Amino acid sequence: MSEALDLLFTNVHLATMVDGYGELQGAALGVRDGRIAWLGPRSEAPAANAEHDCGGAWMTPGLVDCHTHIVHAGNRSNEWEARLNGASYEDIARQGGGIMSTVRATREADVDALLAQSLPRVARLLSEGVTTLEIKSGYGLELAAEERMLRAAREVAQPLPVRVVTTFLGAHAIPPEFAGRPDEYVTEVCERMLPALARAGLVDAVDAFCERIGFSNAQTERIFAAARMLGLPVKLHAEQLSDQGGAELVARYGGLSADHLEHLTQAGIDAMARAGTVAVLLPGAYYFLRETVQPPIAALREAGVPMAVSTDCNPGTSPMTSLLLAMNMACTLWRLTPQEALQGATLHAARALGLQGEIGSLEVGKQADLALWNIARPADLAYAMGSNPCRAVVNGGIVRPAHIG
């Protein structure tokens, strides 16, 4: 007789996210050693040491928020209010606002302060079924502050039940001490900051902001080359405000993802399709900035480029801590189907982090990171604005209430 399962979830409907929703109704799912060991019809389930009656709930993979700037200090609601009262971005920048406002606040905060400000934001995501979270640096823009951000990101997973993936985004903006010297700052990023942070074990991937107001294609390529020398995967803020050929560049480096993509061209789409680079869609920033140019969803779909959906949680352009709302926005604003939106927050989001072999679908051998939902059908997760039907979250086979404080 085979070894009994540690835990069997019964009276449950499964959205495996394998081949569409991958629906299995009236099913069961078994866990052993923190991993999915069996799933199928309840009548065929093997013996288990314990059972958990799900009460007819739906089970999906735990949600994956694959693009966030959630660790930061300070608040920029005053700038948002000023813009709505008629101030321009230039006005705010001249008064010391914008990203540099967050940089100043973040540089002044130690790891404990960063953690204290960030944990409530993370907890709100977890209450909606998120079990894996990417967190970028990029508001320090100098070695010590970037290190504090990344250490705080790592420490998020100590008090809260979440897997954290860290991304170094030193090339987010030019810091004031390097004003007018962007190439020198890129040298600082490539030769001092990135190697030191990688040696400290704080970097899982490397990102950059390739844009006219950010870093050029050539400067970004220098950063990617430095990442490659260290064996680190790359991703990119690409084609958000203009076409800078960023998607083609990150695809050439086998990048995990290209993110934003409102101004993506067919050449970029074709390059991403060939490389298997994920398109990470960020409707929160599009909404908050009242943009009008939409990502080329139909062309991405036609080319077979996997599309992930994320919150882009950040203080300036997407202060959103609801992945369910991001899914709804992607459907309503850009015409993703509810199935595509759920795939985008599970299967494809996992791929955008290089974790598709571990999480993102209900398959034997994958980590038992799961979410239970009081819904009638999987499409409900992208349907109801402001609703949170999450009943419970499972992290490595351990069942927890959805609302953790």
C-alpha cells in the first residue's frame, strides 16, 4: 500500500489552470510533504491522515502578484490630489515631488521602518489569495538604501505566509547626485551595486526602466550584460510611454518578462513570442494615469505570447493592493477574458518569475500553494469589483484563514 497523504481536500471544485480553467468539479486534492501529490474524482482518492472539507468551494492555485514596488516609505497622495487640482507633473517635480519624494523617504528609513510600512500592504494582497509576491527595489538608488529595501523585501516572508521573489531595480531613475551623468550611474549600478547585492544573496532577478525619461536601450543592455555575468535573469519596464525597442532587447537576453507594453510594436511581440518572454499587463497604472493607448492584446493573443496580470503596487502610479481588481480592470479596460485574467494571475504570472515548475497550476509535484473561494464559477474572480470571496489560503499544504490581520 502506498504511503497515505498528509491531507486530503474534499468537497471541492478545482480550477487547475491546465488547459484553460481546467475544471474538475466534485473533486479532491491530496497533499504530501507540502506538495500536491494527487488530484481527481473524490471517489478515487487515496487514503489520507487528515481531511479538510471545503464545503463546495472552488480551489485555484494561489495567486501570484509578479510585479510590485510594494516595499517603500512615504506617501504621495498629496501629489495625486495636487494633480487633480490642476498641478502638472512638472510643477510637482520642480517642488521636489515625484519619484524623488519616495526616494528621500526610503533613504531615510531603516529596514524595520520599511518593513512596518510595507507589511499592511502585503497583508491586503494575501487576504485575496496571493501566495507569491515579487518585490522590486528602486527607491534607494544608492547601494545602502537599495540593500535595505531588498532586505526588507526578504523579511516580509518572516511574519507573513508568502513566497517573496526579489528584483533589483537600481536603474529606476537617475538619483540627484548623478544628475546629468546617466552613464556614470549605469556604471555604478553595473560595477558596484549589482555585484554587491548579488553576493549578499538579495537579488533573484534584475529589472530596468527603459524609457525616454528613464534609461536608454544601450544603457539597459549594459545592465543586462552585467546581470548575465552574474547568472541572474532579467525583465524590463518596456514600452510604457513610448517604443524604445525594450521588448526586443529583453527578449534577446531571454528575459522572463516585459512589463507595461502600451506602446509595444509587432516587432517586439514577435521577439517575445520567439523567446518565450511573458507580457506582464499592469492596468492599475494605465487607470491611475488616465492613459489612452492600450497594450496590443489581440496581437499578443494571436502570437501566443503568455499574458500575466499584476498590481504594479507603487506609491506614484498604481497604489493598488488588490490583484482581483487588477484582473477586473484587465478584462474591462483591455478585453481580456476572465479565463485569461485568471491565467494571468496564476500560470503566466508564475512563468514571469521563472517559477512555472513550482507554482501557478494545480499539478502533481507542484508546491501546495492554493486558494479557496466562495464563488459559483472561476469567472467570478474577475467579475465582482470590490468583492473578496477568498475563504482560505494554503501555503505549502498548511491551511490558513484568508484574513490574517
